[in-house]
Amino acid sequence: MAKAVMIQGTMSGAGKSLLAAGLCRVFAQDGFRVMPFKSQNMALNSFVTEEGLEMGRAQVMQALAAGVKPTVAMNPILLKPTDVMGSQVIVNGEILGNMSAAEYFGYKRKLIPQILKAYEKLQEQADIIVIEGAGSPAEINLKENDIVNMGLAELLDVPVLLAGDIDRGGVFAQLYGTVMLLEPWERQRIFGLIINKFRGDRGILEPGIAMIEEKVNIPVVGVVPYEPLDLEEEDSMSQRLSSFKETGAVDIAVVRLPRISNYTDFLVLETIREVSVRYVTRPEELKNADMVILPGTKNTISDMEWLREQGFEKVILQMAGEGTVIFGICGGFQMLGETIKDPLCAEGGGEIQGLGLLPMDTVFGKEKVRSQVKGEVLSIGGALKKMSCAPVTGYEIHMGHTMLHPGGSPFALVKDMSSGEEKADGGCRGNVYGTYLHGIFDEGETAKELMYALGKAKGIECLQITEFDFKKHREEQYDKLAEMVRENCDLEKIYGRMGIHESPIRKNISPGD
């Protein structure tokens, strides 16, 4: 039977996901087979497994930290918000349907058997399971029928670490208030507190630590420093969307759509020293960009309406006419076409005119396309000609089927890794390009060729791109995270509370080494 530990937070954005990833990495370094688990995730950043099933990217990140293959059992329930009041409910990687918040609140306990089945599957494969909660266990309006915080801890009978974010202020009030709002049996499950994202002299913090330990009778088992890492964050709390490098030989502007999804597509570009990635919310912010990216979205039609209402359409069309590279991914690719139709009400129904930059039409169907693919960019023209034949890997998650008309050319030729089917992907015309592939830039060679092409189009014939290997860089970030956890958390106490008193002892060896 696998041992387990659960991390809950005083609020969304307390750092649960990264702390869980850090523990996954530490346990894996110590020789254990580790699996992450989150019963219910709410996120627009999602991933498709090798089996063609959809799950939250936070658990993908944690799985990679643990050195194991992501599986949908790690995140059996995924909620993808469609609007302020409702979400698409995905269970075991498949769409269950759309529900309002009230409908889901009344329905969710029916999903407990699915949660238990997923957890049991992980138990068969793991020595340790690292469980992540959601939001806060002290959200008293949501405690009834809870399946993700203390309700789940009780269901699985697991010990709990409670993390608070000191960087946002009031960490002791966060911790005290959270503990005091819990029932006595819930408090007993918490064996340690973690103060996360600390900056400064720990000595100054000690009186506060002593006081909180006395007041709640729970020890502080970790004070983890604030350290920016190139790892994925919970999408609703990501600071990436409001910050960017101010200088760069190549300037990329990503339109921050209201329902932007899978902005993790651009993480690799953000790690390149010579590149500036900006997330823009006003048309005037597109000025001087070398490439404009329309990203994925959970609701293409609504976000197309927003794009038009905000004045982006006029500016993007003008920039395209002047030769600026326009690149669309998934929903952003659909927006580049002539029409988008939703006859079956996949997004609420209706039809809308696209930007008309690519000769194509998109029709939303009943079934969602979910697949991992691999292939290469075709022989393309325009500013990105140098990308021709570059390898691409990625995954598709979309409802629409796009028909490319004469005058446009496919962007890539890809192979479905599950079915083996070969198919054309995306479209291009002039300096306008689009693809359905998420993660398309994750191959270092693809990103590099993109930067060379943009540099040449800008007149920088010999743009020197710092050599980088994104996968290697990501592994280094996981190791850095693990080191932070080792140095600043009482691992002996954490192991002890799980009932583990010895390990295979492979310290400081990364999974896969």
C-alpha cells in the first residue's frame, strides 16, 4: 500500500502545486516511485495523454518532476470554466458535459467512486502519492460534500501539510484563520505548517513562528524561500500574464484573450534570453511586435467578439498587411479564418466572421479532438520559411474541424501517435500561420528556427540565439526546486508522519539518470 501526504493551502496561489512538485522530486531522488494526485482541478491549461485523454497540466508538471509518465488517474476530474457561472466537466479524460456551479455542487459527490478508482490505480504503481488540494479547506461555503480538501483527506485517510503565502502578506492570519475554521477532526489531520515564498532574514520570522505554533498547536515544518522558477503555475494565478522581459532582439506579443488557455505553449520562448514575450490586453500594445500570437481559448466565438470589440481586429489586419508575422494556435488559429460556426451549440451556438487572414472555415462538431502528434513543418513560405522541415511535437484539444480552401497551404504534416493516422495540420498564407498543436515550440530546434526566421525578417541576419535545451532546462528547474524543499523543510518529520523510516537512498540523483 502506497504511503501518502497531502498539501493544502490557505488560498489559491499559496504555492501548493510547486510544493507538491518539489516533494515529488525529492521523494523520487530518494529512490521512491512517486505519483501526484489531485482529485479535482479547475484550469484552462490542459494536456492530452498518450491515450488521448485530457487532464490538468499541474499534475503533468508534477509527474515530470517525479520522473513518471502523466496519466489521467492523476487528475480524474478537470473543470474547464466556460463562463463566470459554469464549466465543462471532464471525468477520466472524457467530457461529461457542461454544468453550472450550482449543478456541479449538487452532483460532485456522485464522482467519489471515480476518484477512489483513480487513486487505487496509482496505489498499485507507487510507493508514495503526493496529493494536492484546491483553493482552501476553510472556504466554509464549499465544505459540504467536499471532494478535494479535507473531505478527500478523510476519504483517503491521509496526513496534511498546510501552506500559506507570506509574499502576499498576512501569512500568520492565513494559517491561524484557516486552522480555526476547521472542525476538530480536520485540524488533527494537519501535522505541519509551511510558510511559502519567504524573502528576508528568517531570524526576524522566528517570534511569529513560535506564536503561531503555540496558538494552533501545529509545528512549522518549513519556511520555503521565494525563488522564481521556469515552471508552470496555476493558470488563474500566473504572474506571467502580467509581466515580461523588457528587452529582447525579438519581440513577441501574445494577445491575452479573456478565456486564454494553454499559455504554457510559450514557456519555452520565455526562457530564451534574446526574446521578449508580452501578454497584451490593449491593441496599442501590439506596436513594434515582430510576431503577434493569437493563443488557444476555451471559447473561440466569445473571444473573437472580444477581439473585435476591443479594436484588435483593425490593428492585426493592418500589421498583417505590413508583413508582421501573425501566428494562431488552436482557437487562435480558428480566428484567422473566414467563418466560425457552432451549429451544435458546443460553445453556445451561433456563427461569427473571423479575421479572414486565412482561406478557411471552421465548424464545431460534437466530438472533441484529443491526440498527441508528431511530424514536421511543411515547405512554407513567407517570413518563417526557414522553419520548413523543422520537427514538431504536440497535442490537439479542440472541438472544431477546419477546412482549408484554395489559396492557403497546410502548415505541417503530423502523425497521430495513437492511431498512426497521418494528416495535414494548420494553414498558412504569406506571413500568416496557424496550427492546432499545443506545445509546438517545446522542441528546441523548432523554437530556434522560429527565432532565426524572425531575426532574419527583422534584418538581424546573424541573430545569435543562446544555445538551449528546454527539456534539460526544465529538469534543472525541478532539481533546483527539490533543493529548496530539502534545505528548508523538515523532511524527517514529513517522512515520519507518512510512516517511512528508511528509503532506497538514491539522494541527489535525478529521475532518469
